[in-house]
Amino acid sequence: MQTIEFDLNDEYVELNQLLKLVGICDSGGAGKVLVASGGVKVDGKIETRKTCKIRAGQLVTLGDIRIRVQAAG
């Protein structure tokens, strides 16, 4: 399982944008498709809200990829 550490510079990042920023997809639109397919989990639960607010301390998983979101600094 691959783990990606993402440093969050704001209060939150939208889920579809997070997938784009870490390089899982090429655009926010592609991120929306991934989320809509039901393959993305946030803190262990399937998340289908494309613009769900992801905050520091949350864990996003997609297949065998884990994204740990942490506060920058």
C-alpha cells in the first residue's frame, strides 16, 4: 500500500481537488468521476460527495493508495 503525505495550507481542501493535487488524476473533473464511482473512502467510509471538505488529520483511501492529510508546518 502506497502512502502519500499531503500538507494542507488552508482550513480544508475539496476531495476532488485533493486527488488532483496529489497526482492521482489529471483534473478536478476526473477526481469527481473517481469519487462518484464509489471507490474513494474518507476515514474508512465511502464518500460520494465530490466536493467534501477534507481537513488535517483525515485519511483518504483509493484502492491501495492512502493519503494522509496533515497541517502544514
